[in-house]
Amino acid sequence: MSAASTRSVLEPSPWGQRFAALLVILYALITMIPLVWIGLTGLKTPPDAIAYPPKVVFDPSLEGYVNLFTARSRQTPEYMASLPPPTSWYDELVRKRNMVITGPSRFAERYMNSIIIGFGSTFLAVFLGTIAAYGFSRFKVPLKDDLLFFILSTRMMPPIAVAVPIFLMYRALGLSDTHLGMIILYTMVNVSLAVWLLKGFIDEIPMEYEEAALVDGYSRMQAFWKVVLPQAKTGIAATAIFCLIFAWNEYAFALLLTSGNAQTAPPFIPIIIGEGGLDWPAVAAGTTLFLLPIVFFTVLLRQHLLRGITFGAVRK
Amino acid sequence: MGPAVAEIVFENTTKRFGSITAVDNLSLTVGDGEFVVLLGPTGAGKTTTLRLAAGLEVPNTGRIRVAGVDVTRAPPAERDVAFVFQQYSLYPHYTVYENMAFPLRSPSRRWDEARIEARVREIARLLRIEAKLSNLSTALSGGEMQRVAIGRALVRDPAAFLMDEPLSSLDARLREDLRVELKRIQEDLGATVLYVTHDQMEAMTLADRIGVLAEGRLVQIGTPRQIYSAPASVHVAMRLGSPRINLLPVGALGLADGPAGATTVGVRPEDVILGRGGAVARVIAVEHLGAETVILMESEGNKVHALVGAGAMRHVGEETTVQMLPGTALFFDRDGQRLDAAPTSDAKKPAERAHGT
Ligand SMILES: Nc1ncnc2c1ncn2[C@@H]1O[C@H](COP(=O)(O)OP(=O)(O)O)[C@@H](O)[C@H]1O
Ligand SMILES: [Mg+2]
């Protein structure tokens, strides 16, 4: 009981803390299960993946990953027997299913598209958002409130509601199925979020710092660069993650506006199912790889993110 | 190293924000090597005055010169002044060293790193913050932060220093220490300082001259002694002195011999004498301050404060008599302007009052 007497009245009791921890762990488990399942499915063979009851213990196989990155064709047993011995481990893996590798699949290319479009539009949205937010925060802008409302109002409907006009416009402008077109589109959707989030962060940086820099012999631009940006980096990191998550996961526009050239990973991954039966391990492998950049980016910016998302509450 | 005549001059400077006149037709010269303190309550226009001098605001009318150069419209970077802000004084993402080196690395100076390091260490030694140079600026106590802020101003060796209540966020003890140190450094360097505060104690101890600001106007400027003993108005008289000056109707305490037109008489609490004859008074409160005691009395319907030595014990409810030290009364007219008391010999005070404005 001596422990209870030394804790602050604002602190929850030890049992309360344990209960809270239990809830958090339970919640984490529930949200992790689908992800873990996808990760495991990517390492199963196709029969294991659809086995009933589901297999939790299984022999891991890289078949899903091989299938993800290759195009294959099914051959007759006679043809298979006539082939020279396999030259690599993945050749061997494919031949067990009576198939031969005919070339690389388009997954790597789609994945690259996702990276270019996702990171490109995130960079642009955060860049434009930072400058606009700084302007709105620091200068007397005529009709400031109306402009800010207008910027926010672009998010009041789901972007896909304007799919038809955008589709027509993009066709007319030759932006359909181009990287530039997709970058512009995602930037446009994200920039309003970026302006609003970043304005909140920049508003919280006292003007005195910039003024001190001006008096210390710096120009306004240099003061922005040396004093405002370093202090806004928490907000910039948080904003960048939100923008990236949207652009990375976006499916509907990608499906509608891209096909051959600029298609991103989200509309591509489901197509894998069609190539040679229900290839769940390949889909799961694709999904796993698709998740990695966001996980990596989030972990990289983690210490900023925690402060950024709870902004206002725990600045300083 | 600094320019020959490092002075700040305001000429009929006015700054308005919408309908508010924050600085109203200010004319003031801070001479080379002089420490001028502007004293005024919150909203008097102190910060705005400094911001005008720094170039963070542009005046509506009037001119400002620093070290002989008209800088009325010059951007801050082109003025040779340093600013110590009231709060948020240090860049939080930098260490103490980087904070102090920041002005020297600016495009307008661009010192080489060896010279910067020598200079920063020199100033850090002066301010006794050498041990903290590699600390992040957020990992300092309030007193250390303000020392670094002052250090960041000092490294540049500017023509003039502008200081906006730099000690107001510190606790009393620290404020006192830093005040003494600031004065020492200013005297050592012969620095020109325009310092603003609402703290009369700081004004009295730091200033070569005090300017009293009220609603954007410079009401009076003079040495601390002049401002204290010959205030231009009731307003100025009330700004200095603790406890505040006693304001009584003419005729109270037997003070009937004021000049013509006098309606109010001001008596400093230390000039009130107890128990040696005069009007009858009853003690209603006693505050012991250690070396001194403040006694609040009621006499002929007026409340009177007296500041007496610790030896003179009084008790609440006690009857005594009260009078004032001869020649110390200040007389004010209906508008609160001070009138020359004919019987006293302070004839030259009004001339001093005009000096410097
Ligand atoms: N940027 C501003 N916009 C509008 N009013 C201002 C601004 N800066 C100061 N003021 C007003 O000018 C007056 C003087 O302010 P200030 O110089 O900050 O006083 P002090 O520093 O003596 O407290 C106040 O009434 C204040 O409200
Ligand atoms: Mg102020």
C-alpha cells in the first residue's frame, strides 16, 4: 500500500494502468491479425493458403513471391520432361507446378510507379502546403478566411465524386495514364489537408523567432529557412505521412485514369489473382511489399509523428 | 570597434494600429553610451517603440536615426541594432553556442568560424555561461536563457541595444542579480541601451535617464532623481516610489500654503513624520518589511501611508499625530500637472524637465 500513497493523484492507479495496457494490447492484436495473416499467406504455397481449416503452422515457401515477380505459362508434362534441368531455385519452384517462367511480371514496374507518384505528389503537396500555410499564417491576405474555407471545401465531398469531369479533362489534356497527371491529381487532393495542418503548426511558432533573425541580419527568406522550417519539421513530417498514405493507397482514380503506363500498385495487385488461378500467396506477397514503404517511412519519422499528431497538446 | 557616435534618435515618431495610437509623436535621443529606460504600464507603447527602432514596424510619421543614419524605412538587417525580446528569446532548435553564433553567421556579417568561436567564448565568459555553450537552448533555466539572449545581442557589438523587459520573466532574486550584471556590462562596454520595463525598481537602478510613457506619449524624461523628486504630473509621481505617493487635498495635514491653483498635494511616504505633532491620526494597518515598516493611517478622513524605520513600533488602533517633512510637498493643479511650490527652492526643476525631449 506504500506505493499507492506515493503516487500523484493525477496518475491512474496501478490496476487502472494494467487494465489500460491490456486494452491497448488487445486492440493492437485485433488490428495486427489481418496484417500478420497477409504476411504469412505470402509465405505459403497456394494449396496451404486455401487449406481448410486454415494452417497456422506450415512449411514456408517463396512461391508467392516468385509468382508475383514472374509471368509463367502452363506446359504439358511431355514438354516439361524435355527441358534441361532447372538453372535456379525459382525455376525449380515453378516447374513443380508444371509451369515455366516466360519473363518478368509487371509488378516491379507498377511498384516503381507507386513510388514515383506517391512520393512525388507528397513532396509537392507538402512543399506547396508549407509555403501557402506560411503565407496564411504570417501575412495579411485579403479574404483570408474565405480562401481557407474554399481550400477546405474541396475536401467536403469524396474526390471520386468528380471522377467524370476529371476523366474528361485528363483525356482532353493528354494527362490520362501519365505519371505527371497522377502526381498533379494527388497533389491537388492533398494540398488542402497540407495547408490546414501546416497552418496550425506554423501558427504555433511565435513570430518573435523570425523577428529575432531579421534583427540578427537575415532576410525574411533566410529566416524562414533557418528558423521556421526547423521548428515546423514535426508538423511537416506528420503532414507528409498523411499525404503519402492517401496517395499510396488511392485506388479508384488509379483504376480509372491509368492502365498501361502509369498504373500504380493498388489496381495491379488484384489483377494478379487472374493470372493462373486464385494465386493468394502472390497477392499477399504483393500486399506485404506494398505495405513496406509506408511502414518504413512512418518508423523513420516516428519521433516527429508522435508529437505531430497530438499537436497543440504537447508542443515544447 | 563600433561606430563613433552610437545614438538612437526618434523625431516626432508616431505609430498607429487602426484607431490605436501606440506611439504618439515621440521625440527622444538616446545618447552614445547612455542607458535610457522607458517606464510605463502594459499597453503604454514600450514594445512598439523598440520595434520601430529595430525596423520591425515602420512609423506612420516621423523619423528614426541610428548612429547618424536615417533608418526610418530600412529593413531590420540593415540597422546596426540588437534586440533582446521579452520572451521566446532563444532559437529552440539550436544550442547555446549556435544561438550566440547566429548573428555572426548572417549574410550581412559572415565571420569565419575561428573568429566566431573566439567572440562567442569571450562573451560567454563575460556572462558566465561558458559551461552551458553546448546545451540545447531549451535545456536552460530562465536566468540562463536571458543571459544567452543578452549574449546573442552582445556578440555583434552593435551601435545600440534594444531590450524589451528582458528580466520580467525571472524570479525576484535572479532579476536583481542580472540587473546588477547588466549595468556592469553596459558600463564596461560603454554601450548605448534603450531598455523598456514596467518595473520602477529596474528603471531607477539601471537608467542614466528614465522616460515615462503613458498611452504612447513620453510624459517626462530625466535622471531617476529628477523624475522622483520633481515629477511633471500626478501620473509620473504615482509611477515611482513604493508605497505610492500620498495624494491629499490641499489643506490636509496642515498643508495649506500651496501655490495658486493647487488642488492636490503629494507627499512621499518617507516624508511623513509620526508622533511629533501635527494632525491627529489613527493607525489602521502595519506592514513590516524588515528594515522598514509601512504604516497606513487615517487622518481627517484621508488615508496616509508612512514609511518609517523598523524601530518605530506602532499598533493598529493606536492614536498618533502626523505631519510632513518641510519642503517635501509636491503640488498639482486640477489637471494633475505639477506646480512649483513657492516656499521651496526647487526653482530650476522645470528647466531640467524639458531637457532631452
Ligand atoms: N500589431 C499590433 N496590432 C494592433 N495593435 C497593436 C499591435 N501592437 C501593439 N498594439 C497596441 O498598441 C498599444 C501599445 O502596445 P505595446 O507597444 O505592446 O505596449 P507595451 O509594450 O508597453 O505593453 C497597445 O494598445 C496594443 O494593443
Ligand atoms: Mg511590451
